[in-house]
Amino acid sequence: MASIVSADLVPFHAVNSATALDNDASTVGGAIDLLRRPDFTQVTAADTVEVISSSASDTQNCTIEARKADGTVVTETLALTGTTAKIFAGNGAIDRMLKVELASNAIGTITVRKSVAGATYRQIPIGERGFNAIFRKGASAVGSTVNYYVKFFWKNTNSTNALLTALVTESADPSATITHGLAASVNDSGTTTNRITAPGGVTFAGTAAAVPGTDLAATAAIGTWLNMTLSAGAAAIRSTYTSQLAGSTT
Amino acid sequence: MRIEVLSTQWAYDGGVLAGGVHEIDKPSKKFLGQAASAESVGSIKVLASTEERATMRAAIEPDGESLKALEKAQANSTWHEGNLGDYIATKTALLKDAGDQLDEESRAQLEQGVEQAKAILKVMGKQNKKDYDAAVTEVLGG
């Protein structure tokens, strides 16, 4: 059977990411959500987004939540029009996407891109439902440090081969605010009380983290927690973070 | 029905509602579906009648149904085409926009991954019946 290639190693959100990561009250973490991903290319400033599918059957509603340059959060819901691009311009230009959610699974491959016919921000594969930013709508405090915690999964989608000596590393953290830590076992469903409460049993660091059990078995996923630390009075951040899962394969 | 827009503004097919509470008289089925979609991501809160709520529920596919479609797409390799396309698009953008922030090893791995993904997609494009594993094996020469 086929060896593992880089594209087989896919990040997915934990359940309820579309709503739980917005506030300081909801439970965060849980089991893997194979329908939604945490990674995408952020829009360039003052963009308008459009959505197009490879299938004429994709006419479901799509909701895009975004932040505008003035800081306000806006939302737009439109019915897609299959292989004709649907332009999301009801709120004017946006500064960054926060969530893209389909009301039903993608029938064709759905592309979210700069309008008109510009750079691709993300493709939603058949069967999936969308993507959303992993840290969003948080804020620093005036007199104290604030810590935010979120969980996503790295999944080995290869159906037959284990990823050997699997390591999760932080490839880039330009804002220097994030550390990571792995769940104690693969395929876990651990949670934390809310996004400002540290998950139990997870050690956060900036160094490479070995997957429990050394290898990440075929179809297995490792829960990966992130901790973003905002110092007192920290300025607003519009940044990225790059996590990487690597190992060897036969 | 009553809608509370929790963000600064919610735009939908045919209109815009500003942040705050709105009374909607006789909402159409299409409007109810779009309200359900916005509510599912927490952008609005809806107070609806039993009938309106039933229409809204029907407009959102349960995750369990989506997972069945996902499994089917993974079995026939059509999911892999989208996954490869996404990998190429997002990693190429990452290398272009933030390549200087990555260490040398990470950058090299991503560059190799993008080239692999392109080659696998090319092979799949020539297949009569999509077979991701066969395409990977052909590309890697395994």
C-alpha cells in the first residue's frame, strides 16, 4: 500500500469549534471533528471573498464570519451557485476571515478565494463542512496576563501506514505568543472548562513534542493543544502560526 | 420570529440586518434556512415558532450525514483530490507569504510536499477510475 505523503497529515478541529472558541464560557476541546479544519490562508487586507465549487450541485448556504479593518465583526450568509462564483460582498471588504461554514457537506471541491478569480484561500474537500480560525475574538487585559487554550488534531489519514517516530513541531510563531502540548494519548476526547482554563495533564513548550507511543498509527490522530499568552495591555495581533507533524514512513 | 444579530451586521440573500434585535414577519423558507446557517456558527440568535424551527432544523445537515458523505468520498478518492488541491494552495501561499519565518528543514519539507502533491494530482488526472493509493505508489516509485 501507498507510503505516507505530506498531504496525508491533516489538521482538524476538535468538536464545536465554530462556536466554542468565540467565548470564555464554552467547553473547549473534545473529540476530533473530521468536517472542519483550523488552517487556511488569511485574506490580504481589504479583500472581498468568493466561493465556487467544482459541482453544480453545491447550492447550499454558506456563512462567512469576518473582521473588518475597523475591528467590527460581520457575517454574511448566501446560497452558493455551484460552478459559478458567489461573491460575498454584502459587508464590503474584509480584513480577515474568522469562519467559513457550509450548511451541508461539500458535494464538489469548494474553493474559497479572493474575488474576482484570485488567489485561493482554501479548498474544502468533498464531504467536509468548512474551516475556522483557531484563536479569535480574544483580548489582552489591562493589568494581567491572559492565556487562551485551544485544541486541534493532527491526523494521519493514510489508511495503512503508521507515521514512524512522529513529532509535532512549531515551524513558525512570528508573534512569539504560542506554545504547544500534546494529549497524553492518541484519539483522545479530553476537554477543558473553557478557553481560558488550562487543560489538565498537558505540558506546554516551544520545543518539538513526541507523539505518545512514538508512532502515529494509520488513521490515528493526536490532540494538539495550543496556549496563546497575551501580556498585560498587549496590542492587537493579526498573525499566523505554523504547526507541523513529521516522521518517517515505509 | 425574532433575530438578535450578535455581530455588527448580518448580510443575507436580499438584505442586511444591523446588530441588535429584529422582528421578522412571515419569514420565507429561504430566509429561515439562511438564519439557521448563521445561527449554527453563533453569529445570530433566533427565537422562532415550532414550525419555523422545524424548517430551520431541516436546513442544516447533521454532522453524522456529512460524515457518511466524507467516508464515501475518501473511499472513491474524490476527497483526496480536494485535499491535495488544498495542500498545494495553502502550502504554496505559506511558502510565499511566510517562508522566511520557517526554519530550513520545514521549508524544504513543505516544498517537497507541494511537488509530491502536484505529481499525485497529475497522475490522478490521467486515471480512468480515481485511485489515490495507486497514484501515490506511481509517484513515489514504490
